[in-house]
Amino acid sequence: MKLFSFWRSLATYRVRIALNLKGLSPEVIEVNLMKGHQRDPQFRAVNPMMALPALVDGEGPALFESLAIIEYIDEVHPTPPLLPSAPKARARVRGLAQLVAADSHPLIVPRVREYLSAEFKIDEAGVAKWAQHWHQAALSGLEEHLATEKDTGTFCQGEQVTIADICLASQVAGANFFKVDLTPYPTVNRIAASCAKIDAFARAHPLKQPGAPASV
Ligand SMILES: N[C@@H](CCC(=O)N[C@@H](CS)C(=O)NCC(=O)O)C(=O)O
């Protein structure tokens, strides 16, 4: 198994957590997003969207999109399960996960920030404000769901670690990268702290990966 990865990639962080939870250790191939290596022809042949992560399991082509990869890992290695069994609980977990991975994260990835600055001449402070805004939108949505819904427990869905917790952890790591104040989101913070105590989450953290700085 080969994982195309970069320390700072939040989507790859999600997949690393899932792999760790399942006890899988793929070979890691670095694609340096800060040097634009995702646009090199060799990686474009792996993932035409020129985005991380990509996972090759046995024969290619590579799998792409973090949530699709995580569900694949969960289907092939069902223990421990990353989705609850009840249909409504599964939909809630997928909804919380997509709030992060589909509604917020795509707005703050390098290609979007680079386009804002190159095409619209938005300065560094403006791009940071943009990223903070979309982080806050997702964090507010998560907080409202998690603080008010009875299914919330130690984790997003009761006592089971699910794909929603994986996504929540990536949202909080990204918020820290972009210096977003997390105090208005106490339930998100509490669940992120519970996740951080689990070795599979701790080892997967962006700042624990080869090439990462001590802090950002
Ligand atoms: N929706 C995708 C996001 C993929 C994505 O945009 N990944 C970022 C890193 S977290 C990336 O590689 N971006 C490259 C770029 O924006 O140029 C997923 O969840 O896998």
C-alpha cells in the first residue's frame, strides 16, 4: 500500500488517522505542496485533480478523495468500524464529516488561496481572513450540531470513534494553522481533546510527520 502524502495536508491527515486506527502502515511518498509538486506530471498521472491524498492498494489506479479512501479502508478492514450501524446515525456521521470535507476544507486549500492572490491580487492578510472565515463557518456548524444533539457523547457519535471525529480533528488542526480562536467552540474542543489522547490520532498529526516544522 502506498500513500501519497505531505505533512501539512489536512485531507491526508484524515486518511492517516483511519490507517492508524486499522493498524495499517503504508509506504509514504511525499508530494511537497509548498513547492507545487502536486502539479508535476508524475503526480498528475496519479491524481488528475493534483491534490493529496492518493492511495494505491495493490494494483492501480490510485484511490482519491479522503472520504472515499477512508470508506474503502473501512470496507476492506472492518475492525474497528468507522461508521455506526444504524442508518440515521450513519447519515449524521457522514453529514458532520462532509460539513468539514465538502463544505469548508475545499475553500482553503492551496490552489484556492493561490488563485485568490494571483488572480484577484488579494494580499496575505486578505487570504488569511478568507481562510479564517470558512474555518469559523464550519466550526460554528459543528459546534451547534454537537452541543445540541443527543447523539453526541465523548465523540461526535456517542462513544464510538467515527469518520466525523477524523474530520473534526482535521478541522481543528487547520484552524490552528490559520490562527483561528477556538474558544467559541467548546464542544468541538472537548471532542478534539478526546481524539488527541488516542495514539492513532496523535501519530497522524501534521506536525508529527517527516519534514514538518515544530510549530506553524
Ligand atoms: N476533497 C479532497 C481535498 C483534496 C485537496 O485539496 N487536498 C489538498 C491538501 S489537503 C491539496 O493537495 N491541495 C493541492 C492544491 O490545492 O494545489 C479530499 O478530501 O481528499
